Amino acid sequence: MQASSSTERPGLAAVRTGLLFGAISAVVFVISAVILDQTGTTVALITVGSAFTPLSLLNQVTLVVALALFFVAGLRTARTTAKLSLAAAAGLIAGLMVSIVEIATDVVNQDFLYKKTIATLGQHHRLVVGWFHFLPLNSSIFWTLTIYSLLGAGFGFVAGILQGQIRQQAIWQ
């Protein structure tokens, strides 16, 4: 994405790119969460613990897609601005967007799906007692923000370094 005018601020390009790729990643995450909830995979993971189905890999695929999008956000920002810090900022913004969506999904799932499922299974004596514990919501929010922010900034930073190396190699040839 090239700057549309020479007067555009470089920081604006980082914000715009981070928001774009963060929104794409957030949409992928929401689609994944809906599929997992609607197919009962989330409930199976609660009741069995480590139920393996092809859909249970969807969380990992969603994470890999998010990491790739953080990287692309950093790469495109570094290409446009030639600044490593802005590449990391674009990845950070994308990571923050995904973390906000994941936190909202976790809140909805804990309030509606998980607690209802646990209560129903407990009434029918089908819940394995003692192994399943929710991470308190404030801890979950903290860890989600921290992990996605660090991953976003880190992948954006690495992409910025890679773009800088590509630019240096092009100069020498």
C-alpha cells in the first residue's frame, strides 16, 4: 500500500494497516468461534477435556491465520513507511483488535454457553468433577491482551526487519 500523498503521516499508514489486518483477523476469529459453538465442539472440549475432532484444530488454524496477518500488516507498513517501529505498531494494533474480539467472545461464552453447559451436566451427573476450572475473567482479559499484543508487535517487528533486509539487498544489486 503506497502513500496516497507525500503529506500523509507515516503513523497514519501504520494505524490504517493495523486496523485493516486486525479486522480481517477478527472476522476469521468470529467465524471460527461461531463454527465451534454451533457444532458443539466447544461443549465437547468442556465435557471431555481433550476431545479431538477435525474442528478442534480450528482454534490452531485461526491462530496461525492471525499470526500471518500480523506479519503481513508489519510487512506492508514497513514497505510503505520504511520504519521498523511503525511495522511493529501495525502488528500491535492488529493484535489488539483480535484480543478485543476474543475477550468479547469469551465473555459471551462464559456467561451463556459454558456456565449453562456446566450446570446442566452437573445436574445429570455427567460432568467430570475437579478438573475443569475457569480462568477468572479479569485474568483471562489480561492474558489475552498481553499475548495478542506481544505476538502482534513481535510479528510486525520481524516483518519490518525482513522488509529492511529486502530493501538493503535491492539497493546493493
